[in-house]
Amino acid sequence: MSAAITFKEVDEARYDEMLGVLPPALWIDKGFLVGEPYDHRRCKATGRLAASFAAFIRYRGKYYESEEAMTAAEFKAFDPSTLS
């Protein structure tokens, strides 16, 4: 991906609230994408037009929310070990 997507730390209540608001569009071991697209744009991972979603990650007992909507391909490619 060309531009890094940044995340902010959130509390468990925010993570759980967003997990429960809609069925996730994608839910994998590191986290989930909220079930309704934020918009549609060119994916940084594939170069194709794709839906982007609010993203949430749980990593090492902490919870994070993306500061920019992510496509499914971007989310799958994101390495949580880069979170600070």
C-alpha cells in the first residue's frame, strides 16, 4: 500500500459498540470492518474501485479504530504489529 493508514487507540466499549451496530462486512482474527460502507474509492492495495469501511482492530489487549476508512483488501494486508 502506498499511504499508511493510521489508527487511534479506543476503549473496549467503543470496539464492542461498533461490532454490535451491524453485522461486520468482514471479520477476521485481527478485527473487523463495520457492516455498511463509508464510501467507495480506489483501493490502495488493488487499484480497483471498492467499498471502504470503518475498521477496528484488537491487538495485544488494546483496541484501535482506523482514522480513515479501509477496503477489505487494505484491511487484510494491514500488519497490526505496526501499531504504536
